[in-house]
Amino acid sequence: MNDKKVKVGLMGLGTVGTGVIRLVEGHRDDLTQQTGLQIEIAKVLVQNPGKERSISVQSDLMTTDPYNLLHDPEIDVIVEVMGGIDNTLEYILEALNQGKHVVTANKDLMAIHGSTILKKAAEKNCDVFYEASVAGGIPILRALVEGFSSDRITKMMGIVNGTTNYILTKMSQEGASYEDVLKEAQALGYAEADPTSDVGGLDAARKMSILSTLGFRAGVNLEDVSCKGITGVTSEDIDYGKKLGYVMKLIGIAQQNDELIDVSVEPTLVKQSHPLASVNGVFNEVYVYGEAVGETMFYGPGAGELPTATAVVSDLVTVVKNIKLGVNGRGMVAPYKVKKLKTDEEILGKYFIRLIVDDKSGVLSQVTKTLADHDVSLEQVMQQPYNNGSKAELIMVTHTSSKKSILSILKQLEESDYVNEVKSFYRVEGGE
Ligand code: NAP
Ligand code: HSE
């Protein structure tokens, strides 16, 4: 066994950083056997060294100055698990300038500045790995880059945010309040430092842009992802969905047909019989459809200390193996396809629409005529009394139609005198 140590500068000792230290220490022998080298956490960057922590770290390893890690010539690898964008970009670029390899869990950064970071890494013959940035403990990025390298991926669909899945599961199964469950998810370490990026869909959108860039081998930016979060989802929507046989989930979909791409994140009513409907709590699941392989499914914990740390430390193991073999910086393939996005007319789907209408004759036929004028037909319809029976709620699920038609129908219904209010609308997945 080689006595050489690979020294790691760990930036961040929160939920994920703590898990990284636990795994590096707890699995030390296995890691050394696999890599042939010993891994040593040489310095740890934190904001507040006096903070009470669930693990003990020698106080002389802790620093609040990032340059104590970045400019330490003995440090070979920077593991960035502190989060943030602008300063963190500066630190990672400086790490690469100094010839250090980088492992990060930071999807915020990789979704926005991934191409700059990867370009710099290629220039410097350094590794940059970011498996933990998407779907926590599920090794989905490695699967896309290596496992499916021989195939052409046509669709990726799934639940890629643990916090919102935890919230929707508890709201749906226990009738819990949105605010209470969000606090629980924060206490469990699932949510981002600013949880509005979880509940607003941005965290999932960042992950979908990373998945689509790797899966479709085309540079799909965050602005290319249409994004809607769960803040507007009500318990009534969840209950009406249930009555019609659906479960509410925040679903990311990336599709590529005839070289045209569409990527979106939105609350979606998933047919109860679809496997995604039974992915509960903090779990994530990603379906990958390949032209040759057909349908594959990846399931596992999407957030949390040890699941996320497994992805980070596995990346670290790859870096260390590459150091041993002297092949760092050789494994990257930059996106090489031209990205062409679909128009709303080319995006197809089924939709749930919930309306408040006057409870009088002729209203239902006016509503269905508006749909028919756009060539959209209905798969399911339900009517419920509303406001003590003076009005009615109309809940409908359409057959497949274009997003353009649905948006135009919604506008027309909102402006009409036979609909009082368009309460909600959601994409529908699964079923025939
Ligand atoms: P966290 O619990 O908030 O921990 C952040 C750590 O970074 C803390 O130790 C903090 O120091 C340190 N830190 C933050 N800003 C700093 C600064 N400017 N200078 C020095 N130290 C700083 O965060 P986390 O949940 O572990 O997440 C870390 C990263 O992993 C994020 O990019 C997140 O998106 C990603 N991620 C998280 C999960 C998850 O389940 N939590 C899953 C996948 C990916 P103090 O301890 O002194 O405050
Ligand atoms: N906040 C993220 C989530 C962490 O809930 O999925 C994992 O990326």
C-alpha cells in the first residue's frame, strides 16, 4: 500500500460536509483499498468555528479563510459543500488555477457556471465532479455520462427535489400544513439555505438543466427550463386530484424529439398507478428513456447528510484513482450538439383544469365548446357544489393537447362571463 496521502480541503461543514467527514473516517480502509492512496481531510472552511457541531474536528484544521485551502500547495482536492454562487465560483476557479481537483455538490453553481468551470478544468487538466448536485445519493450523472454513453437519450422524467416531495407527501397523506412540513424538512437538513429555491421549483430546474445538458449532450441553460414551484398548490387541488385517481408531485421532464428539446419543472398530477406516484418523502426517482435501452429507473434518497455524502465521497474516490493513474482531467466530454428548443405548439401534454362557474344550464356546454374550438377534448369531468351550492366547481382532465392550446383556452375562460374563476391548472402524467 502506498503511503502517499491525498490531501483534501473541505469547504463547508454543514449537513453534507459532516457526512463527508463521517464517510472518509468511517470507511477509511475501504477507500484506501479501492484507491491505493490514503485520503486526509487537511483543512476545513467554515463560517463560524465556534459553532456546536455533531462531529468533532480538530480546531487547528478549521479556518474561515478560503485562501488557507486554495493556496495550500499540499492540498490536492477541494471538496466544495458550502453552497453559494458568486464567491464560490471565484474559489473554485482559483482552486483549478492552482491545479487542484474539485468535487462539488453545488447545483446552483453548476447549473449557471458549469461550462466556465469545466472549461477551466480542461485547460488545467483537472477533474471536476458534481454527482451530488442532482438527486442526492442516486448516481444518476455517472449513469448518464458513462452508463448511457452508447445510447441516445430521448426523455428524462422524475422527482428531483427531496424537500418538495417530502412536503407534498405529508400534505397528501397526513393533511399536514405546508408551513409545518417545510420547517420539518429544514430541520432534517433537506432544504436549501434559502428554501424558496426548493419550493419555487428553482432547485429542481437547476438539476433538470444539468441532467439535460449531460443526457442530451447539448448546453441546456437554466433559462431554457420552464419552471413553476409548489407554493400555489392547495390541499383542495391535492384532494380533487386524488378523487380523479392522481397524486400531486413536483415533476421535472426533459424531452428530445427530432432534435427538439423541452425541459420543465412543475407540479404535476401523476396517475396513481404510475411508479412515480408512490415515491414518497425525501426520495427521488428519475426515469431515463434511451432509443436503444428503452425505459430505465433510478430511485433513492434525494437529500440528507449521508446519502448526499456518498455521492461526494464517490466522486472523491474517482479523483484519487485518477491521481494514482495520472489521468486527471481526461474524462470530460463537452456538450457537442446544437440545442433547439420546442415552441409551446410543439409541447404536448394532458392538463387538469379547475374552474368556478355559475351553477346554471348551458355553462358546461360553453366551457366544452371553448375547448372544442381549440380541438381539445376531455378525458374526465367532475362537478361539485361550491359556496353552499350557489356556484359549482368544474374539474376536468383533457386528452393530450398542445401547451399553446391550453394556455389560449385558459385565457379565454378567464376573460369569459360564464367562468367566475380559473382556480388552478396542472400538467397530468401517466394513464393512457
Ligand atoms: P449547510 O448545512 O448550510 O452547510 C454549509 C456549510 O458551509 C456550513 O458549514 C457553513 O459554515 C459553511 N459556509 C457557508 N458559507 C460560507 C462562507 N461564505 N465561508 C465559509 N464557510 C461557509 O449546507 P448543506 O445542506 O450541507 O449544503 C451544502 C451544499 O450541498 C449546497 O450547495 C447544497 O445545495 C448542496 N446539497 C445539499 C444537499 C442536502 O441534502 N443538504 C443535497 C445535495 C446537495 P458554518 O457551519 O460555520 O455555518
Ligand atoms: N434541497 C435539495 C432537495 C437538496 O431538497 O432536494 C438536495 O439537492
